[in-house]
Amino acid sequence: MSISSDPDLLVLWYWTRSINPNLLDQAARQIPDSTKRLRADVVGGNYDSKLRTSLAGGAYIPDIAGVNSNCSLYFPNEERFVDLNPLGGSELKSQFYDWKWQLGTTPKGRMCFWPMDTGPTGLYYRNDLFAKAGLPSDPDALGEAIKTWDGYLDVGTQLRKKLDIALDINAGAVFGCYLNSSEERYFDRQDRPIFSQSGSAVRKAWDLAVQAAKLGVTGNLQTSNDQNAGWSSGRVAGHLEAVWWGPILADTAPDTKGKWRLANQPVKPGNSGGSFLMVPTTSKDPQAAFDFIKWLTNAENQAKTFNTIQLFPSTPASFTGDTLKSDNSFYGGQEYQTFFRKAAEQVPITYVSPYENLCAPFGSELTNVETAGKDPNQAWDDAVAAVDQVLHKRGLV
Amino acid sequence: MAISESARPGTATRPASFAEAPDGERRRRPLRSYWPQYVAVAPFYILFLVFGLFPVVFSVVLSFTQWDGISKLKFVGLAQYAFLVQDPRFWTSVANTLIIWVISTLPMLFLALLMAFILHQNIRGKGFYRVAFFIPNVTSLVAVAVVFSSVFSDSFGLINNALTALGAANIPWLSSDWGIKVTIAVMVIWRYTGYNAIIYLAGLQSVPTDLYEAARVDGASSTQIFFRITIPLLRPVILFTLITSTIGGLSLFTEPQVLFGTGASASSAGGPGDAGLTIVLYQYVQAFFNFDFGYASAIAWALFVLSAVVAFINFRLLRDRDDAMGDRKVPMFQRRRAAARARSRAAESDAVSASRQTREEVRS
């Protein structure tokens, strides 16, 4: 059952700053190449639980809905969503970054979660502090110095030694960034856990993060107030994060304008965040819903969205021509948008399992190592045991 | 409420007169003839059925299932409860809840009583203080959390800056086990001390002033008056605040939730080392981050059992005190006190109704 009974009105659910409001205004009058109109409802609070509630109740389900980077959470119930490939989706596949397209494709190969924006990652760093520490401060030179994670730890150690400042906020940030740039994550494509196998990506990320904490490369800042104060006071000289973090940083630390730069992160960039659109099977007109989605995410409109609310396109064609505008003054004139465009081209294809949210103990045990000096091996064993216990209860192992 | 019922003289006579009423005719009138009355009270009962009773009953059903919120319900019998008793994170949350409850409630009630006692003396600007005490209670908790996390911030906080200035070492308030518990307890104390002080103040105002005057004439000090007269006379009010604080303390959720934020990931819930993970917060994480509604319901019912046990202890404490009055085993000094208490019964019951009234005024 749909929300609205008006046959010409499609209802979209999204959350603030996830879709360009100008385009929604236009679709509210008429969806281009369609006879339908769109009503966009901002849903606040815990978005996923509200969407799940309407799906579980089988009532008041939107005709189109935004989903965040956790779209795989809906994979076990993929039959509730329309496969967009037969509606004309498959023809457009080549226009999108392949890794983003794969993230929205279900294990059965259906395209249920259509790509919106993306989150290619890199190293944000304070050019002035790096120069002061006698470290390479030019983006290319620094990128060369931190080509490997060993190089990254080395640079961080020197920052700690010379200026007594951290390169990143906490071990969790390094752990997350490593996994986000890895092909392998917690589970394989059949949702079998692989984190406890020897040499697993999760274990490598763990060892790296533990090492970073031990060497003082990370600053043991666990609350957002501490973290923000770290960046604005210069006691943290960098952060590994996605493109969408730039505007947040500019808001957090306006006094540091012009002192930040972007360097390639070790090994290769990853993806953090980025959302999708889906059409529930109850949608009153899936074809019209798809027409809207196709129009909203075409290269030209994604460029407009980047110019309005800085959401990074999932279509490489958005970068051709001069449509994309960005203010580079926060980065001392370095081409912000070009940097992340190059990063987006190298993001690996990966599989995010619906059950990754059950793996939270790895993050909390890592925090125990950093804050309380818990023995890393004990912490690892405890994390594996805690996750195994939950997976067992859910019948996943 | 139990306290006021037992304390109010004369309640026992009313039911007796009811029972004597020989009006059998009235009772046999058909239900149908009362329909306007039933319609009049229906809105509340319908809303209660839909939003109160149904969720409660459904959560019992859910606690015997495995459900992710979308897929079909799968009955698993007692598996959720079996998991619960051996889940170390659940027991951590129980211990956290009880510890935070104790270290917040005891100082809070004592401070509130002290503040009410001082306010009750003839000082100027009482109205100002009463408003000032109440403001923390109506301030948005999110704003409070932002301020508290700045004040208690590990490396940039006001308190740690002050400690450094005094030559002391920084305390990791928001990343160590006891630091987190103390911070949450301080938030609770800050928020509810004024509220409880107002209730005590209302209670104090109905204590006859001649008791104080007599004590003063006999040369009692303020401390003696506080411990020998004020506290004994306020016992029912103190028990009332203890019960409301117990209810609040066992269902503590918002403070740790906004302090550490569960928006980003489930792993940050309750802060480092799960030190601020309370029972209700753990339930919330299971339901809305892990989408394990069956287990979350089982946690809710475990909390119900725990609350029932605590309520029973409260009830026993209360009943034992009342029994002591006429008990032959009561030692001499207690009997003397009991006699004094009997004299002040009327005063006590007034204090309780006054405190209830304040509470209702505040609520509205």
C-alpha cells in the first residue's frame, strides 16, 4: 500500500541534505519525460527503522526511497524491491563507477539500489604543520612518502616526535579507512565470516590500527568534541576520510582555512558513505519511479547536485566540461574536486555484507586497546568471540 | 499511592460505608444504559489498548522469536533468554545501570534535601531559587550533553584544564571506566537535584513550625535540627523521591545515549569499554542498530523482572517501617520515636499531598 492515493503522485522518502532540493522542486511540478509528479518527504530521526517499520507493516510505503551506504542491510529482503535492470537500468550501467554499481547489486545479481552519490577517500592534512616538522608538505611528495602503510606510520611517528601532535584522531579511524579501501571485508559473498582466518583483511586492519595507536600516530580522541577541538587547535594534523568530510571540516575549523591539503592515502583509495535509491515493489508506478531516478542521477544533474550540496557524483561524465564548480580556498588552491575524481577511479570493488553491523565489537575492542591499554591479542580474541556468539545466535554460522 | 494511602487517617472508614449500601437495584441495571459514560471514557482506553497494552503484549510474543523487522517472525522458544543469561554485554549493562544509579541517587537526594532545608530558612529571593532549581529539569538533554561533553572533555575540557592549572594530572573522564560513570552520574545529579529539592521544600513547608521553635528554645543547633527533626518528619517524602529516582535510574537511557552518540555506529554506544552502556541503551542498540527485535524484547522483560525485584524491596522497606509502630519487639528508643511520629502523622500526610501537588503542577 502506498502513502498517497493520487495515481499521478509518487512519494519519495529521503533525509536532509541527501538530494538536491532544486531538482526535487522541479520534479514536484512534473517529473521530466513523465506525466507524474513527485512529493518528497524528509524523514528525520532513525531513517532505517522508520522505513523498515512501514515495510514490515505493509502500509504507507513510499514509492521511491533513499537508502544510505548500509543498503546491504536490505539484501536479505531483496524481493521487496524492484529490479531496475529490466526497466532500462542495465543500459546505463556503463555510465556509473563500476564499484558503486556493484555495491547496489544484490547477491542474486539484481539492481535494486541505484547509485546516487559516492565517498572516495583520501588523506586530509595540515600542510603548514607538516612543513614545520620537516616532513614532505607538497601533496605529491607526501603521497609518495606514504605510498605504503609503513610509510604512513613513519610520517605519523615523526609528527609525534617533532611536534608532539597526532596524524589522526583514533585507531578506529585508521581501522575503518583500511577496510574501506580493501576488496575483502568481514564476510565473503555467501555471507560466511572470514575475519578470523589468518591473514584476513580485518586482522591486517586491526594490526595496523593497533600499531598506529602504540606509536602515537593516532591521538586517542574518542568523542566528537575532543576530535573537533583536535583539528581546530592543530593537535591533530590530519584525517583519512571521504570527500564529504571536507565541508564538515571547513565548518569545524574555519580558522585553519588555506592550511589543509589532500594527499593520496596509502596503497589505494577506498569509499566511505554514499547513498542509493530504491523502489519498493508496492510502488504505484515502478516505471515512472525509475524515470525519476534516471533523471535525478544523470551526469548533468549530479554535477548540479555537487554544486549545490557538495554530494560527489557516481557518474564520471559529470566531470567533463566545466559544469562542476568548487571553492578550493580551504585547500590553498589545490583542486579538491580533481583530487577526489582521481581517487574515485581507483576504488576497489568490494562486497558489504548485510551482517556487518553485527561486527561492532571489533571497533569497541580497538577502543579498549587505545584508551585502556588492553592487551591487543586478548582484545582481538574477545572481539572474535563476541561476534561469533552473535552470529551463532542469528544462525549465520 | 501506597505511601499516602497508609498515611492518611480516615481512609478506612469510606469503604465501610460503601459496603453497607444495600442498593442492589443499581448494580443490576444493564450495561447498555451506561453507554454515554463508556463512550466518554473510551478515547483513553482505545489509545491505551493500541499504544500501551498491544506493544506490551506484542513484546512478550517478540521475545520468543527471531525477527529483523521485515522478514517473517521465526519462533525460537526460550533461545533469546538462554542467550541473555550468558551474554557478558548484558550483564555489563546491568552492573553499569546499578552502579550509576547508586552513585547518582544517593548524593542527589542528600544534596536536594540540604538545598531544600537551606531554602526553607528565611532567605531572600526564594522565587528566584525555585525557578533556578527547575531550569535544569526542563533544559533539552541534547544541549546538556553538548555542554557536559565539553566540560568533561579528556584533552580540552574545562575540568581537566582546571586540574592542569592546579598542577594535577588530567583525568580521562570520557574514556575511562569510572570517569564515564561519574560523568553520567553528575549529569543526572545536575538535572534532578533541583526537582527533588522542590519536592522536599513542599514537604518541609507543611512541617509545623512550632517543632522547630521548640527545638531552638531547647538550644538545638541547625545540624541537630536537620538530622533529628527534618529528616524523620520527611521520611514519606524521601521514600517517594527514592521510588521515583529508582524508576528513573533503572531506565537510564538518554544521558549516555546523547553523551556518546549512537548515530554513527553501534560500537560507540555507551562509550569506550561499554562503561556507559545501560540496560535500556543496550536494548535500543539491539533493536535499532542490530535489528534484533526478539533479543531487544527479551532484554526489556529482563529489565521488568529487575524493576519488580527492586520495587518489592522498596515495598518491604516501607511496610516494615509501618509495622514497627505497634510491634512489641520495638526497643524503647524506637517506641519513643514512634510516639513522636504518631503526633506528626497529620503533618506527614500533608507533606506528601503537597509534594504530589507540586509534581502535578510541574507536569502540567
